[in-house]
Amino acid sequence: MVGKIEIISGILLLISSILIILVVLVQEGKDQGMTSAIGGGQNDSFYSGNIGNTRDAKLSKLTKVCTVIFFIVTIVVDFIAYRY
């Protein structure tokens, strides 16, 4: 029973870590150049109202979900390894 759980959790850790790496690499940087340094990062634009619907916002949410899955599976594996 423990062997199956270790294999499944190892696969989940591998998949989530690869997804985290890929999603972070696909995201664009948050740097806006000298404009944000001088103005404090307050750039008004048409897209500021729809910032939650952008591609980067969705990738950011996916990164958070993958990270939470990674940490939960890691804690479960550690608990199982400590118990047995």
C-alpha cells in the first residue's frame, strides 16, 4: 500500500514541479522599465480594469495552484515516510 502511494505521490511531485517551471518560464516579466521606477509603478491603461482576465493573470493563478499541490503532496509524503 505504501509503495503505491509513494509512486503516485512521486509522479504528482514530478508533474507539478515541471508545470511550475514551464509556467514560470512562459510568464512575462513584471518589469516596466524606468516608467515604473519614476512613477512608482502606477501605469494606467485600458487593460488595468481587466487585469484578472489577462493571460499573465491566468498563468499566475496556475502557478499558485501547482505550487500548492506541490507543497501539499510534499507534506503528505513526508508524513507517510515519518509514519512508516
